[in-house]
Amino acid sequence: MLAYFGPQGTFTEQAARAFSADPAEDGLVPLDGLLPFDTVPAALAATRNGETDASCVPVENSVEGAVPATMDALTEGDPLVAVAETVLPVRFSVLARPGVTDPKTIASHPHALAQVRHWIAANLPSATAVATTSTAAAARAVLAGEFDAAVSAPVAVHHYPLDVLATDVADVRDAKTRFLLVRRPGRLPAPTGHDRTSVVVTATDQVGALSELLTELALRRINLTRIESRPTKGRLGEYRFYIDLDGHVAEPRVGDALAALRRHCPDTRFLGSYPKAEAGGAPAGNEEFVAAAEWVASVREGLGA
């Protein structure tokens, strides 16, 4: 069973269907059925407590950046690890109650509204935008008569009997959202040569703390693909850093780098190593790191110098 950030009719449902269609491999539990939850924390909690095998949650959007609810929820409670990702192009449909052609209120998730604000201004200038918990929740509210129209994922029209006012709506034509498939800790996907590793670290509040972390990656020629900060919700000025990097924890250079991060920051959580949805660039070699480790081993055994 696969939990996802719902309700029915969201982009996350589309991503979840993509994950559930993939054959199980590397010992991962096969997925059977989709179960929507109203919030990201609720979807992840269902996986933590064993109600579902995995969860599908959005992690970042190319226009609006990271999804804070996902970032925070991945660091709270028992560990979960990402085992796959998928990237979806973001194109919206504008759905209205039957008979409504000039909506005065248009609802959606804040991320969705931000990605169509120019379209709304140009095509529905008299409409007032209203934020909801999800794009599908907006469609349900329109069906209930709370709003005139909703900005929703195209799949929503299959769940809610609404009229389609417009399709393929987006201010940024190449906008994309990345989703993660997360499970309880267990066997990881095997390295593919085009992988991503995600971790979150809480750096100490001292001069050069973040620089030291980044240096550990640079020394091993590891490409940093994303770094974002979120407050720990504890002491003012204390932050967690969410880091995505190229490579797999099974690779010597990546494993060595993660060990170094843990030495600098004991509060480090591994969030997964998984194949990239969009492979790009040549994979970095590990040969010299393997050779160096073998040399150290020979020195320790008194066989080398």
C-alpha cells in the first residue's frame, strides 16, 4: 500500500501512480493500492507506523523551491529513507462549477497559485485567489460551492464533475516538481552510476561550520546539487541544512564524505540514496578512493609504506 499527499486528484497522485507502476526490485516491497492523506506529515506517519509500505511526497518545485512540510516531516519521528524519485512537468487545469464562465473566486494550493498568477491576472482579472491545503482540496471545495473555480492537476477532472475552463496552464512552461518515494529503513537500491544521496545536518553555531561541511564534499569532488536551510524550531538562529549530492552511499567517496559530515555534526540524518529521475553528467570515478583505502589497509597491516 502506498500513501500519498492527497486527496485524490493531485500531482502527487500522478507521481504515486508512476511509482506504483514500477516493478519491485532490489528487495523493495511491491506496492499494491494508493491511499490518500490530507497532509504530508500524515502520509509519512502512515509509513512510519506500518499502515502503508511507502509514501509519495513532493520535495521541491523548480519555480517555488522546496516543500517545507516535507522537509520538516522527514526530520521528525522515526527515520525514513528515499528509495526513488520522479519528476513531473507542471501543467494545470482550471476547473469550475458547471455553468460558471466568469469565476469571482479561484482556489488552489499556494504553490500552484504562485505558478499561475500571471495567467490569472491576464485571463481572470476579476477573480480573487484563495489558498487551500492542496489543488485537489480546491476542486472539492468548488464542487461543494465554496469557490467558483480551482487550479488543479489535470487528473482532478477524472475525480470531480467540474467544467474545464482551461488546460495546459503555467506561467513557466518548463516548470517541474520532484517527488520522493520513501520507506522505512532497509535494503537500499543498488548504485546505478547516476544516483542522488540526501542528508540533513544540524550545523553548530560557530564560525566556519557550514564551510567545513562543504569542504568535505569538495575535497572528494562530490557535486552538491541542492542545499537549503530550515529552522530547527528550537533555539533562534539554529538551522538544519538539507543537502542533495551526486553519488550513492555505497560508493567509497560518498560513504567517506558522509562519515566526515557525521564527525562534524553528530545530528546528521541519512535520507536515502536512489537513482536520479533525470540523469545528467558523467558519474564521478571512485577508483582513486578505492586505491587509497587499499593502501591505508596495507599500511595498517604492516604490508605497505
